Amino acid sequence: MNRMHVFFYDKSIAYTGHQLSSLWAYRNFGLQGDSLVCFRGPCSVLPTEMVDVEDVLDGSSIYGPDMLHFIVEHFGESLEAGVLRQRLLMAIIKDLLECPDLKRDGDDLYIGDGKLSISIATSSPVSVMIHAALNIVSEGTPVKAAGLYDLGYSDGRVAELGIKAGHLYAGEMHSVKMACCKVRGVK
Amino acid sequence: MNRMHVFFYDKSIAYTGHQLSSLWAYRNFGLQGDSLVCFRGPCSVLPTEMVDVEDVLDGSSIYGPDMLHFIVEHFGESLEAGVLRQRLLMAIIKDLLECPDLKRDGDDLYIGDGKLSISIATSSPVSVMIHAALNIVSEGTPVKAAGLYDLGYSDGRVAELGIKAGHLYAGEMHSVKMACCKVRGVK
Amino acid sequence: MNRMHVFFYDKSIAYTGHQLSSLWAYRNFGLQGDSLVCFRGPCSVLPTEMVDVEDVLDGSSIYGPDMLHFIVEHFGESLEAGVLRQRLLMAIIKDLLECPDLKRDGDDLYIGDGKLSISIATSSPVSVMIHAALNIVSEGTPVKAAGLYDLGYSDGRVAELGIKAGHLYAGEMHSVKMACCKVRGVK
Amino acid sequence: MNRMHVFFYDKSIAYTGHQLSSLWAYRNFGLQGDSLVCFRGPCSVLPTEMVDVEDVLDGSSIYGPDMLHFIVEHFGESLEAGVLRQRLLMAIIKDLLECPDLKRDGDDLYIGDGKLSISIATSSPVSVMIHAALNIVSEGTPVKAAGLYDLGYSDGRVAELGIKAGHLYAGEMHSVKMACCKVRGVK
Amino acid sequence: MNRMHVFFYDKSIAYTGHQLSSLWAYRNFGLQGDSLVCFRGPCSVLPTEMVDVEDVLDGSSIYGPDMLHFIVEHFGESLEAGVLRQRLLMAIIKDLLECPDLKRDGDDLYIGDGKLSISIATSSPVSVMIHAALNIVSEGTPVKAAGLYDLGYSDGRVAELGIKAGHLYAGEMHSVKMACCKVRGVK
Amino acid sequence: MNRMHVFFYDKSIAYTGHQLSSLWAYRNFGLQGDSLVCFRGPCSVLPTEMVDVEDVLDGSSIYGPDMLHFIVEHFGESLEAGVLRQRLLMAIIKDLLECPDLKRDGDDLYIGDGKLSISIATSSPVSVMIHAALNIVSEGTPVKAAGLYDLGYSDGRVAELGIKAGHLYAGEMHSVKMACCKVRGVK
């Protein structure tokens, strides 16, 4: 009953949406089982790769020149439970950033009217997958953005943030599981 | 696909643990379906009513002279999904309090080393039930506590907090459901 | 805890089987969440689009020159629950038609030996999808058919039937949900 | 993949609510697995035995001097699927009665404003249980009732109705299961 | 994603059926989460404590003067999955015993016509519970029994068997989980 | 509540991985519902057809010149339950072979260091699918193998083994279902 895998990959990966497919962490990093992989890189998702039909309908583009990415996979899980976990991941990141102007609205983080994050959760045939990413730079994005550099984060602290968020998330997921193993039922 | 019931009961109820049973909101307030009921009152749970076996084993007592209570019920749900929702409720309350010293640790809120909250989630035969409560006064509690009065909350703002937290939680639960209805699956 | 979307589209759509895919109602009509969409149009499903392997094996063709169609989507649901709902939809339509010679046999409606309806339920990666359709004209179909015109339905009453069936179905689905929120468990 | 048990017990049983508990059919008739048991007898449920909290809140009494009862049990099933099955049972009974004035409203059958039936579905720790019953006589009931005698049913035809409804229900449950085993998934 | 708890308790416990309740391992040994506890002791279950209604109906008594017991708990699990795990536990024990005359028939182990084991799986409100036990001595049992002493087991080897079976079972449960985290879906 | 289909096909089929797709038994043999189909033939799976990503990552090839195959399908089931059933299938085959040197390690059977079997379980959109196969000849395989001929099996006994294993598996699956229908819940 130990924790899920948490892995920070220290080379750049260009996020294209292809990473949001089952067993990506297993195929690429040998991580078998529930996992969170964090890495840094640009983000550019072609409309054909978009899984959020809301974005497709809105004609939104998903683009960021430099982002901190999280790919999470939970096996044998309903999409709704996956979305609940995704929201907790965003709440954990929000708390870590310790920025009074930061607001969480569902799976989005905002600083004032600048959008700090993007995120989506969906189903694969064997698991639930979450992608969440934080802007590091706030220029060059399709909507008004905020970035970690704006909050004074250095590259080193960006990496630390990813690692810390990953471990806090894994810890919370473990404690959620444990919370189910200490109560008696009620009438 | 509208929201769950949110109800603020403006008379005092002494929380004894008996409220944590299925259909409590339906029996008492006619609320049929998923619901969050908020009320204020003292809290004193006899060991025989405790559902958290960790507390029973630790010999903890669950007591607070004046607390803001939330009783939440979700039907047809697994306990694990209920615990995930409970965590989001605590994250929502934390954000509402806008207190830089406030920390969420799982289902607990702390100000420094003072415990602001208690919470538990469990299963009934037909639903998942959550109890969460915030100390209003910080004296007379079995462990070092923090209370809403310490944060400068007036009685009026305590009530407002309960109502606001309830509506934000209901809104988040609705948006979680909607988030499952806008994505295509991935491979 | 409100009702699912019910939408009558008053222009003709040629049903080809492509409509039986997840988020069709959301992509085309902006209906996010559980939905029933009703429309009128011809029906012609290529063997490559057939989801009922029984039809494929039998070499059946799915064709009707003019039909009243229902596309239903329920999210986060098992296929078996989807089939149970499909059967209730057919029972509701049968009752609405108030025709003593009408018989329901599973998901089929017959008037004598004339087949009035076609229907299928299947799984998408995020939902369960139902297609049901009633012949309006009874000629030009691959098997002996009965049609709503044979029952004396005018075009206006055909539309009314679709709307009424949709709302009764949505009402029944709501009452099924509510029925789960008013009972205590038994031993 | 054969059908559930269908058993008509030809002696009178007084329905008291105690029959609505898991394994009743197994304990009393040796029927192991999903089952429908039909019998005739008076009905009188003490408030302490009522599982429908709506009835408890309304102060309704559940009473009928002579009824045709169905006790159904499905193992390993959600309550919502149980309620969907219950509704289909009522639709099957309605169709069998072939009475133009008969209306189904959820789990209730009415002839005009006379209530012909009572029904409830709930969860046991290992199964979902359904009780449905039809008035045979329409006098002596707490609300305005209709009875099978009013529809011209003889005692022999009452028994036949029970047996026929049981077998049609078992057949429909089997065909629901088979309908899940003949479709390919869609996108 | 580590293994479930495996614990061998080296003092005698008289098995009475009361041990087959949720959180028994947590309450008694502090083991939070999925667990297997093995111990030795007599076995005597009062009819009121029996969970196997088949035994109750048959008037069987559950008694053994000296047995090796396993109590297993898996949280958040269906009863059917619990029974599948129980069968694997019996298959593991059978293989460990390396006795050519030993046969597994469902959840029972036999040597010739001597019954070596008893076992049951059932649901608690929060978990699935399994009890399995092997006769150590074969006298004094209600049916013709076989015992580990008959197979030449010393007391030391009895204990070893319990520990080894526990670890093999935990390993198999872990490998079952991992087997779900390495496959792509098929059409 | 009868048993799943068991079918021995007495002509050779070359296993290519394409057989591991939903409704294969229904499309080819008209078997609707849960099924086990046994046949004999060579085995050669192209990397593009492999569902076990572990094999893909290892660069394993799946090849055997002559094998006894089992294709099993269970509808409406989680992958984890499918893997548990797969393990029981392997345990049943092991017991049938009555060979003291045979060891089961998860879903693999070994005689000494010779691999007797291959197996995989995965999800389709509507079911869980299992492939298991036993080498008949032990030459020409990519890893050191053992075969049924090595155990002295004639062609006739190979066929008998397939039929017997199929029926024992179907019987065990039935008894697992029945085991869920004879217990009361515990606290």
C-alpha cells in the first residue's frame, strides 16, 4: 500500500497531446502502475489531438512556449474520480505557490485575469489520464496568461515546484486511500 | 443536471454523530438527493458513535463547544470518491478563509499548530456521508485548537462563510460532473 | 439534481450511424451532460457503421425512408444500465402511442407483425449511447414495417410525440434517481 | 447464461416487510442466485419495517387485505440498476393487464385515480431487493385503490398473472444481459 | 504501489466468527489498508455468527479443535472480486502443500474424502472479508477431516506455511494489480 | 443462472492476436454471452498486435509452432476481475496436468525452467478478454519452452485437456457467482 510513482524528467519534452495516452509513463520511463511524471517544455496541441471538445468548439488553441507539465495516470478508475483527483492536484499546486492573488476556479489557476494553467482529464481504455501544465513565461500564449517567472520563480525553483507538487499529490492520494481504511460504516 | 441541495439551517443543532446517517437531510429538511446542510452548534460525539476507528484507537475525544458544521450526502457513490470530495470541501473552505497561515493537511485545517477543523467521510448503505466542522471558539477543545473568532470572524460572517462554502462546493461538484461530459477518450 | 437535456431539432437529419458517437449532442447542439435529442429524417446505416453485430451477422440492412429518431447519451454509466434505460424508453413510447395492437418485445415495438421501431444501445469511452427510431412511413423498409402514418399520426403529431416521449423519458430518469434517495438499506 | 429463478408459491404469506431482506428466497425456497418469488397474501407493514422514508415522513400506512406480491433479488448490483429493473417489472405487469385505463407513473400503476400497486426497491449488503404488489381487492386500503377483481380477474387468473409476469420479467432480464453481448463500442 | 500487509500473530486466538468484521486487523494490530493476518487456534462459530447461509440451512456446525487461520481484508472491492481472490488463496495454499492427493474444489481443499479446510468470503460496509482455515488435527471435527499433522507437518512447519502462504498471496495480489498496468486495450 | 459457453473448435486456427477482440466468439461461432473457446494451432503475434506492452518494451516475440489456445470473454467486467479469473484458469490447468514439476507463477506455467504457457488479459470496450495458450511442442519457441508432448500427452489427450479445462473453468466461474448469493453481510 505504498505511494504512486513520482518522476521528474529533467530534459525538455514538447507537449503535443500525444503524451496523454495510456501507459505513456510505462513505455517511456518504465513506471508501471499509477504515476505522476513532471517535465518542462513547450506546449502545442493540434486540433486533431485535442481531447477537450469545449476547446474544439470554441476554436481555442492550446499553446505555451515554456510550461511545467504533469502527466498523471490512475488505473482502473472512473473518469469522475479522475476529475476529482485533478482538482486536488490544482489545489495542491495553488497552495504550494503561496501567492495571495492566485485563485483556483475548477481546474484553472488564475493570477488576476492572467491564466496560469491548463488542464484536462480523460479516460483511456485501461486508466484515467490527467494533463496539467503551468505557464513559466506569460508571453506568446493565446489568452492573457500569467507565468511562474512573473511570480519570481527561477528555473531551479520551477523544477523544485514540480517535484514538490508531485510528492504532495502522491501523498494526498495515499492518504485518501488510507482514509477509506479506518472508518466503520453508518446506517 | 442541476446542482445539489445547499441548505443553511439557522438554528443550533448539537452534533452528536447521529446526524451522520443516510437520509438525515431528507428526514429533517425534506432535501431529496445529494445535499450539503450547514448549521452551527456544539459538538460532542460519544465513543460509541465515532466512525473514525483511528480516533477510537487513539482514545481521542471529539468535542467542541461551538462549531460550524457541514453534513454532506452523495448517493450511489464509492467511499473513495466521497473522500476525494471531502478533501475538495476542505480546500474550498481553506481558500475562502484567505488566511496566509492556514494549512490544509488532508482533511484537516491548521492555523500554526492550532487545529481549526474536524472531518470524516464514511459509507451508508445507500450513500457516502461527510461531516466537516470548523471551531468557532478555540477554547474548551481536547487538542490545541484555532477558531473562526481568532480569525476575526463575527457571528454574521460565520454564517456567511457556511453559506458561501456550501454554494462553492455545490458549484464545484457540478463542474466536476460537467468536466466528464466534454472530453473524448484517448488510446 | 435537475433533469437531463431534452431537445427537439426541427430540421431533417439523415441518420447514418455516425450520430451514435460520444458528445454528438454537445458538438452539434451545445448540450453538455446527459441528453435526449429527437429529430426526423431518413435512416440508412452502412454495414461498416453498424454496432449491432447481430445485424451484421444476419446481413440485415438498417433502412427507413422517414423515421422519428432519438439519440440518448448518459455519462459515466455501464452498458447494462444503458440497456435498461433503453427498454424504459421503448415502454414509454409504447404507452404514449395508446394503440391496443402495439406490443413491446425487448427493445422492439410491433403492430401485428409489422416492425415499428429499431433500437440499439452501446458504449462509448465516456458514456452509454442509445439510438431508437420509429418508422413514420411503412413502405420501403427491408422487413415488414408499421409506421406512425398507419396509426393516423399527422406530421404535427409525430413531432409532438417526439417531444412528449423525450420529456417523459427525462422525467422517468429523474424519478429513478430520486427513488435511490429515499430508502434506507435492509439487512 | 440462463435465466433467473421464477417461483410461484401457492400458499398465502402475510407480507410484513420482513421478506424484503437479502437471501429471503434462498432461506425459504432454496433459490440461490437472482430470483423472483410471487405469492398471494395480505400486506401490513409496521412503520419500523418501512424502507421508503417518503412513506414514513408522510405518515402513510402500507396495508392491503389481499395482494399479489413479487419479491425480486439481484446480486452484486447498484440500487439505481435495481430501480430501473423495478420500473420494467411494472411496465411488464401493465402490458399484461391489457387494460386501456391503466397508467404507469414510475413504479405505480393506477386505474383512473385508484392505486393498483405498491412498490419499493432498496439495497441489502449483498444485493438489490424489489417488492411490488398488486391489490386483488380494492376495499380496506388506506388510499383509494383499484384491484384485480375490479378488472374481472378470477383467483385462477390472478395466479396466472403472477406466473406470467415472473417469466416475462426473467425473460426481459435475460435479454437485457444478451443485449450487452452483441454490440461493438463506438467512439 | 507496494504490497498488502501480511502479519503472523504468534499467540493463539479462538476463532468465533467475530473476527470476520471490518477493520479487525486495524483495531487489533494497527494494520491500516488491505491485510492478511494469520494465526493459530481453535475454531467454533455459533449459528448466530455464521455468515454462510448454506451452513445455516444445512444445520452444519463450524468447529475445529486446532486450525491455522487466515483473515483477509480488501477495501473498496466487490464481493465477486473477493471470492475470486479467496479461490486464488486456496490455490496458493494447495500448491504450497505439495501433496499429490490434495484436491481443490472451489474454496475447499480435500485429501481423499477428508476436508482439510473451511472458508468464506463476505461483504462489510467498507470492505470484503475472507476467512480461510486449515485443520491441524483431524479429530474432533463435525465432518470427516484431514489435518496438517496427517501430512507430517510439525508445529514449526505449520507456522512457516502460514507465513509463506501469506506472502505468496500478497505477492499474487500485487502482480494482479501490476498486470492491469501493462496492457493496451483492444477493440 | 447457468454456465458460460464452452466450445472446443476441432479445426486449426493460427493465433495472430486478432482473435483477442470483443465478440470474436459471437462473430465466429455464434456464442452470445460469456464464453471460453478452445482450439489448437500455431501462434505468431506481430509486434503491432501485441497488447502486452511489457513484451513490446522487452522486444519479446510471441511465437509457438503448435499450441492449445483458450480465448475467454467476460462482459461488463473490470480488467482486475478479468486478471483474477485468468489466474484461476492457469491454476485449473496446472491442477489438471497433475505434474509434480509444474509451477504456476502468476499467469505463467513452468516445468523446471521451460515455459509451458503464455497468457494475457485486457479490456475491450464491452468486455474483458483473456488469451492463454499451452505449448504442445517445445521446439521452435523464442524462449526455453516445455510442451504437452514432453509430458507424454497424445493429440487426443491434448484435445481432452482443452475441453476439461474449459468445463472446469466454467464450473468455477459459476460457483464463484453462487458463492456471492449465499452469504449475509458482516459489520
